Amino acid sequence: MLEVKDIVKEYAKHRALDGVSFSISKGSIFGLLGPNGAGKTSLIRIINQITGPDEGQIFFDGELLNESHISRIGYLPEERGLYKKMMIGEQMIYLAQLKGLSKSQALERSKTWFERMEMETWWNKKIEDLSKGMQQKVQFVATVIHEPELIILDEPFSGFDPVNVDIIKKEILNLNKKGATIIFSTHRMESVEELCDSIVLINKSKKILDGRVSEIKNSYRTHTFRVGYEGQQPLPASPLFNVLSSTATESGTRATIEVLNGASINQVLSHLITQIEIQELVEIMPSIHDIFVKQVTANH
Amino acid sequence: MKKTFLIIGREYLSRVKKKSFLLVTFLVPLLFLGMWGGAIALSIQDTGTVSTIKVIDESSLILSKLEESPSLKFEAADLPADEEKDRLKESENQHLLIIPADILESEHMQLLSSQKASLFVQKAIEDQVADIIKETRLTQAGIDIRTLESMEPKVRITSLEITAAGEEQESNAGIAMGIGLFATFMIYLTLFIYGSQVMRGVIEEKNNRVVEVIISSVKPFQLMMGKILGIGLVGLTQFLLWIILSGALFTVGGIILADQMPDTFNAEQMSQMSSADPAQEEMQNNIIQDIQGSLAGVDFPYLIACFLFYFLGGYLLYSALFAAVGSAVDNETESQQFMLPITMPLIFTYIMAFSVLMKDPHGPIGFWLSMIPLTSPIAMMIRIPYGVPMWELALSMALLVGGFLLTTWVAARIYRVGILMYGKKASYKELIKWFSYKR
């Protein structure tokens, strides 16, 4: 769907993007992750053709990115905003027309979306009369009204209350199911981790890593497990694992173990099973955030 | 292109639909009418306060010949000077005129007043007394006043302008000046009004953060041009409505005024007519014919076409700069530092128009100011009614077009970067840096 190749972007003396490359496959939910100031917004603006790269290319559906792609992309900027004094319905139609819809198409789709999001009564209101959360809903609809193939959401859930976050998440997943490719850009990695199937991590203008979330997590496995068992006694020592921590709970003990020397978890399990009454055994997978921190500190 | 039209449409409609637009559109002609009507009413009615003037005439020559007017009453003082002075302190609009016995030689009088005497009162008394003295002296010298008046020459000029076609066209410097000054004033005013509307529009979009949504659909240049052209159309609409409304109101207002005050109007006209001797009447008629002739000689379609060209050219040139300033700041107060270099040429030319250009429209200063694109919309408008050679006009217009293409190009390069810079205080150095960004 989208291929980003060796993108370099410089502002005066500051290099905002330094040779960033990755690709996004059609129909995926993609996470563009990194701390504030990493270069995410610069990259998104290049994809949206708001600015251009100094070096490198972007391919949209195999074609070099050009003006005809603008109407196929929907963009929700981090800095939200609409015309405060314009009627919401009128504004929706205007924005949809700017994205290339005809007036009748724009009207029809606006009506459908307004019904779907329970905003029918807002048609003749002004943005300034709505609450922040309501404004975000309007803005979300404005982002997707032209049925874009690629939807780019910059910090999508900031400013929403929990109820609306769920509504918006549901709508996004629904659009994805219908074939749209989604890019989430956020510095709050935990907020999109469970939604994304692929990610790219950016820090200080450079790509740190990218790939499928499951693969990344696999390669960053720490072989730690959580073991819950009955009784208060500590786990018996074994050459198969190290006990990292152990806490008493109401129903027994919960310990974190690290499996050593390439032993398999089954070996550990068969060893433990003879000595304690096991309640649970769960592998502790690293979060994207942990991986990010590990990578950043390792690079120093 | 289609998107630019969409933007023009939004900018235009959102402004024209506003109540304030309707208000200004209808109030301004009313205001003009009010000012005009007020001036006429004042000059006709003259309902000012009545000043009573007590006169101590030691020469016994003047008092009997002083004529009363609605606002001036003359009375002989019945008390000696000192007591009259005391009485003056307790009264209002009272004056005491002391005419010395040797008034014919000294030509000097004293006017004592309860409040400072107005210039109008002073002048009225001076004029009357001067006439009386003149008459007295003439009589003493044995000269008949009527004979003298009939001998006084009344010279006037009909100035004709040879046009390129060889026709003789009646021209009137006064009318040319009046039209020039009015056109200049309108251009100056509207460049400021609509230019700052563009700036405010840009700042509003930037503050609302809506700008990033829009420029993910259109190019920054399209957004800027759409806004500039949309607001320019608002300006043209307003001009058109003003012209139509003013015309209608002046016609209706004139009828109402003439209808309401026929007595005062006619009485004054009658008194003027009867007092004027045939020669004077003929002269008045000639003057009226003169003005009508000159007005007929004014090529209004040509003037209006020039006015619209210079308004649009100047507007496009300046509004691009205003847009660039708007993109560089976060709020209007911050815009001050960038406004100065933009407003300086406007104000400078405006002052020059009213001082130098008015007196010497075709001098070197006038020529150069009407060539430089930053100053030509104002400078040229004051020169055009006097007649400007075709090649000068063509050159000035070409330079103006070139000028606005240049400023639009420069402004667009600053604008595209500026609109995405939030919370950053821009300096001139920064603007130059933005200008040099590649994309």
C-alpha cells in the first residue's frame, strides 16, 4: 500500500528524518511509534504531501506519490481544529468536497455518518457550541467521509473520553475490515499496541526497528514466565530457571521466573509439577514500550 | 482549480452572509447621506444661537447702516460703556461693540464679549463695517457705487484640453482634483480594510488548527489564493452595492430634502436672485454650465475601469503580503512588527498624494510613485483624472501586475511554512529562512 524509501527531511540545521524506510501492506493496521519530537509528524506531513522530502521517495500503491493520491488518503492531524463559526453540516460538505466528492455525494455521506454517530441534531450547530469530545467526533467523520484507502490518525485517542474512544476504535476497526489501511501515529505506545499488526519505531529522526508486532515481540522474548501456585513456600531452586521475584497472594504465591540455558518451558513445567500445585503459567511478553526503551538504551 | 473555486466560494459566502457585512453595506451610504443631508440642512436653516450686539457708535456713521441677520442682532447701547461692560458679565451671547469716532481713519474697533466671540461673529461685523466704510468713502469722493460695480471686470477661464483624437475637451482642474482625491482615499481605505481581513482570516485558520486539515486536501498556495480572491470579491461586491445604494439614496434623499424645506430653500434662492444683478446671475449660470460641461467631459467608464484595475492590482499585491504576515504570527497583536513595512509605503504615498501629487501631478515624484508597484495604486489614481499618457499608464499597469506576481510568489513561500508553525515567535531572520526552504 505504502512504501517509504530513504526519506530525509531537514529544517535549517535540524534533521527531522534521517533515511527512514519501511513499508505498509494493504489492509493492515500500522503503528508509527516514537517519542515526541522523533519525526512522526514530519513523516506524516510528507505522506500527506503537505511538505516534501529532501531525499527519498514514497510509493502509494506502487506509484510514486502524487497529487491524485490526495483524495485517497484521510488525515486526522494531531492539532485538531475546524472552522468555529461555520455550521457543522455545511463544514462537513465543504471538507468532503475539498477531498474530491461531488456536492450530492458529500451530502448523502454526511447524512449517513451523522446518523451512524448519533450527531443528526448537530447539523445546524456551530463547532464552538460543541464540547471537545463532540468536536473530535465531527473531526473523525470529516477524516473518513471520502472513504479513503489509507487513513492516517495522529494521536487518535487524545482528547476523547473513554466512551468515545470505544466508539471511534470500533469505527476504525470496521473501516479496516472494509479494506482501509490504517496508520496510527502516537507516542503513547501502549494505547495502540493491541490494535496494530505491524509497527515502525522511530527515535531521534531514525528508524530503530520495524516489522510485524508478533515477530518483534518474539525476537525480544525475555523467556520470563509468571507462575502461580498454592502455598507460601518459595520455589525450589533449579538449574533450569532463576526466580526473579515472588509475592504472596490470597490464594498462594505468584513468582516470576527466567528460564535459563535454552531450556524449554515444558521442561520447567515437568520439573515444577512434581513439587507444587500449579494454578497458572503465563509467558510475560515484552510490551512495545519495553522493547523501545531497551533499544534506545542499547543504542547509546 | 475546482478546489480553489470551492475555497473562494466559502470565503466569499461566509463573509457576505455575515450580519456585519450587511450592516456596513447599508450603513455606509446612509452615513454619507446623513453627512450630506446634515451639511445641507445646516447651511439652509442656520438655526444657530442669536448673538445680540450692543453698539456704542461714537462716529455715528456705522450703527444706522448695520444690517441684522437671523443670527446677529444690533442694538444701540442705552448705557455708558462702563455700565454696559458690567452688564455683559451676567449675560449670554451678548457683545459690546465700541466704534471710535475716528473709525474712518483708524479702521479699528473693539468687541467685548461675555464669552469669547466666535470667528463667525467677528467676521460678520468686520465685513459689514468694512463695506460701510468703503461706501462712505466712495460717497465722500463723489463716486457712484452702481457705476463702479458695473465696471468691475468678471473674468473667467474655460479650460480646454486637446485630447489625442484632436478634440477639445472641457476640463476642470477642481473636478479632476476632487475625483482624484476621492478615488485615492477609497483605494487607500479599502487596501487596508480588505488586506487586514485576509490577514485575520489566515490567523483564524492557524489558530483554529483547521489549516492542517485543509492543506492535506489542497496546496497551501490554493488556500492562500482562494482566500485572497474570495475576500477580493467581497470587496468588489461591497463597492458595487455602495455605488448602487448611494445613488439610490442620494436621489431619494434629495427629493425628500427639497420637499421638506421648500420654504427656506425657495426664500433663500429668491432673496439671492433678487439681490443679484443680471450680470451676477449670468455668471452663476455660466459657472453651473462650466461644471456640467466638465462633468460631461469626465470619462467615467474609463475612470471606473482604472479604479477597479488599481484596486484589484493593489489589493492582490498587498493582501499577499498581509497573508504572509498572518501566517507568521499566532495572534493579531504579534503582527504589529511585520505590519510596519507593509503599511509604510501606503501611508507615505497617501500623504504624498495629498501634498505633492495634488499640486504637481505630472512631476518626477508623481511619475516615479505611479510606476513603483507598491505605491502606484494610490499615486496613479490621483493622476488619472488630470490625464496620463497612454504609455505611462500601460507601463504602470504592467509593473503592477509584475509586482503582485512577485509578492504573491514571495508570500506563498513564507505562507506554506508559516501556517504550520505554532507557538513560535517569528523574526525577520526566520521569515527569510522559511522563504529559502525547498518544499
